[in-house]
Amino acid sequence: MLLRRDATEERDEHIDMTPMVDVVFQLMTFMLFSSQMSGGELVDVPAARHGVGVEQSAATFLTLLEPKSPGAEPQLLLGHGNGPPATLDQAKRAVDQAARQGIRKVILQADGDVPHGKVLEVAAAVSEVEGITVHVGVQEAEGMP
């Protein structure tokens, strides 16, 4: 005989998610402990073969030199590394002044020991000048034509 529930009786209709959440956490823990974390490996980046160079006379150069001591800030220079030291604001003003004269390209050169975050910080600061493009200066590989 089939019994009906009373219409006034509340039904307990829900899915218990606890076992599924437990399984997901166990899978995440397994993946975390079974994967190999490695980093700090040196990467041999191939030389650019198809890039287009920027004319030196049509660009403003900014140079970041390696810190003189561990933990020190890299030195920002205007020009090819032989210019005067500058702050971010001074570099931004120099780029703005060059942009007004029609020089709308900036080449940012950085020593290999300069942290990437500092290069991005300088690039972000000078890219606030309207109408300019920021290029990263690279050194040609030895033996490349």
C-alpha cells in the first residue's frame, strides 16, 4: 500500500555536499604534494631573428643599471647609460618633452641583474605619456648577422 505524506509535513529535499567537498580537498592535497615545484632555472632565450629595430635618432633612451649593492635600488639614467641619473618623474618629463618634439618611441634598456619588477615600474611610468610606445632594448647575440 502506498502512503502519501501529509501536505503540511515539510520535505527534507537537499543534496549533502560534504562528501563531494571532502573528495575535492583530498584531490587538491594529492596534486599539491605529488607535483614537483621547481624554479629558478636559467632559461636560454633565443636571439630575435624577425624583430624590427628602432632607429636610435627617433627614440628616447632610458637605462637601468644594476644595483651597486645587494638590496639597493637600480639606477635610472637618461640616455644610453652615460646620461645623468634621474627619478621616475624626471624620466617621465624627459619622455613627454621628447614626445612634444615628435620623438614618440622610448627604448628601455636594463642590465641583466635589474629586477623585472623595476623594469615594469619604469615602463608603466613612462607609458602614461600619451602617444608614445615603449620598446625593450635587447643586445644582439654574438655571432648573429
